[in-house]
Amino acid sequence: MNPAGRATIDTICEEMITAMTDRLAPMDVSFLYLEEPTTPMHVGGVAVFRPPVGEPFDYDKLVSIIEARISLVPRYRQKIKWVPGHLASPVWVDDNTFDVGFHIRRSALPKPGGDDQLRELVGRLMSRRLDRTRPLWEMYFVEGLSDGRLAVITKSHHAMVDGISSVDISQVLLDVTPEPREVPADDWEPDPEPSPIELVVEAISDFIRQPTEVIDAIRSGVNDAAATGLKLATQVSGLVAYVRTAARPASGTPLNVDIGEQRRFGMARTELDDYKRVRKMHGGTVNDVVLATVSGALRNWLMTRGEPVNGSTVIRAMVPVSVRAPAEQGALGNKVSSYLVDLPVGEEDAVERLRQISAKMKTHKEAGQSVGADALVRLSGFAPPTLHSMGARAASGLSKRLFNVVVTNVPGPQFPLYAGGAPMIEVFPVVPLAKNQAVSIGLTSYNGGVYYGLNADRDAMTDLDALCQLIEESLAELVETVS
């Protein structure tokens, strides 16, 4: 081919790919391949509001707020488009038929509109996978709660919220005052979707620039989840080596079983001041008191099931911990380490459980024995901007050997937030399950409260409400030790 002809082809290729949107990162593609009916990979939340004074906060108001602010999260108007033949990872493209009304839905609880009805609804909604032909998120405006309360339930796929500086749709909904903040005018027009030929041309161009990544994508496309799982296992080899040398494999517990498609959701409410009082009396950190509370609850839960519990019984938790430096507070994104902590559920004394956990966490931190942020993303589900997606990205079969349960503790603002003038009074995280995980435990502190959200397999955790009650009782047991 003469130089002029080659130049012409290069020019055509450049023109064809100039307007192309960004390609999914290899790890995000892995989440799509690994998603199964029993492990939908979306993170969620349940926010409860009191009615505002003055203009009501209703479904139409919610839609108008999201319509005005969705430009702040442009990914939420994009969908995934696959490359023919899996020649490369798929790309994000604008959804030229985007319909906010499809994503924001209206629901109502049956009477009396209490916690039982709300938990049942959340469990059913979180059981359903998101529609991959559309932007991967949903939001539900829920009416009919007792005392005139309202709820907003959110679901976002991990591929949507991943990224160091990404912002989730629920974050743009909330304001720090009853008066909604001003946002720039939105003049969005969707870019045309690329044709199959354009996708292939770009894949070839990427192959020339980065042949290894494209070959990996082809292998993943051919072998789907099996190849992707192997890739994940390879990427976390350093982490696995650490676990093998620093800790024994996690023992089998009722928390690690084959799970089904249906979910059950539980909630527990506690007060932040109680954790602070226990910490002040006995030392450690608030997070140590949280883990001691969870340990006591799991101990009593095992005993109610008739499981053997002796002095050496432990349950291994994977616990993400923020490592952001003070000077970095307020910046977008999170820097995270995670610890594999053997919770001493065999210890009868609540204070001794706390002391053992505090000592273990201190040793981890001083020795630097933590799962680094990069490895954490690869293994087990941390997807900024929230720690609550821990666990959902576990490589198939690895989570059962490494840990029994995920416990995520996310400090939230200690002042009220509002949506459409309605004050948010509670917020419960929904942490997705990894394979063979019967329950995941997430908690968020907000405006003086600490709110637990337990996402569980419906059949494996028929006694989930009992575990939630035991969390509250376990904290009360620690508070009783404070003079």
C-alpha cells in the first residue's frame, strides 16, 4: 500500500473514532461477566424522610429534581454497548431514548406501612437484576409509610458507580438545607450511538495501541465468567498470598452457604453517642465498638441456631477502613484499606470481646497488614464513592475461603440532609452479596444515629430479624458496662 493510501485509511479511522465514548475498564467488564441470577451486582440504599413543611415532596417533585440534576452524573444517562465478537471491552454510550420515568418508579406500602412492609419491599426490589439494555440504575419513591413518612430506595450497578471521583445518583438528590440548591441549566443532547463497524474500528485501533488488553478482552468474551474469574484470581494473587501467610482459611459457618435469587432485608437502629461512650470508657475506636457489637450479635445468633460455640470460635469479617489523610478530607473519592478480622464470637464477656478486637485492629494498622485499596477493588467490591459495595466483586469461590461476612461502616454527616425540602431521618445501606455469602452487614452513621442494613439470602436467613434485634441488644450490653 502506498503512503497516500495508508494516510487516507488512517484519517478515516481517526474520524470514525473521534466521537466515541469511553470504554469500560477491564474490572468493570468482569463484574458484568460474573453477575449471575444469585449475585446481582448492584449497591443500594433506603432513605426515609419526614414530610416537608409547605410544598409536598411527592413523586413528581422527585422526578423534577433528578431531571434538573442528572447532568451532574452523566453516566446515569448512558448505557452499555457491546463490541461485536467481544473484540474489546464494551463502551459507554448515550441512551438516545433515555426516559427518566422508567428509572424513577412509584410504589406504596400496604397498611400499616411499618418496618415489616418496608423491609419486604426492599428485599423484593434488591432481588431483581437491572436491565442491561438501559442505564444501570433505578430509584423508587415509596408512599404509605406510617406517620406520613416517605422513602426513596436506590439501586446502582457497580459498573456505574466505580471510579475514584465518581458520584452516585443518591448524592445529587440531597441538599444541606431545606431550600434546594441551584444547579446549572441542562442542555444535554445524546450523541449518536456508534455503529457496529465503528465499534470494530475502534477495537482495532485499541489493539494497535494496547494489544494485551484487547487479547484479554477477547479471552473474557470467549470464556465469559470462567475466564474472568481466573483473571480476577490472578490479579489478587498478592492478596491471597498475604492471607495464606497471615491468617488461617476462614472456617465454615452458616454464613457461607449456597444462595438463591431472592433477598431478605433487615434494619437495626442505634445511637452514635452510645458507641462514643463505650469507646471513651474502654478505649479503641468507634469502629472497634461496632465490630464488638456485631461480634456479640453473631455469637448470640449462632447460639439461637444451636450452632457449637466455644472459647476459640471466630467469624472472620472483611472490614474496609478509610485511610484518607486529614488534609484530604472533603475531597472526592476514598482511600481505603481493609482488614481481615477474626471476630471473637466465642468470648462470653462483652468488654473482653471489645479489647480483643481493638488489639487486633491496632496490630493490623501498626504492621501494615491490610488489603491495599487496589487489591480491595479487585477482590471484594469496594466501589467509590461508598464503602458499602464491599463484597459484591468477590471472585467466584474466593470469598468463602477468605472471609465469612463483610461489615462496612461508613461515617456520614452529623447534620440533617434534605430532599425537596423533606428532612431525611434515617438511611440504611444495602450491601450486595458475594457468592456463598448468606448475609452482608452495612451501617451508616447519620445525624446522631447509626443505621444498620442487612442484606440476606431469603431462604438461608429466615431469622434475619432476630439478628437485627441481637445487634441492638449487643450494643446495649456494652453500654451497661459504662459507669
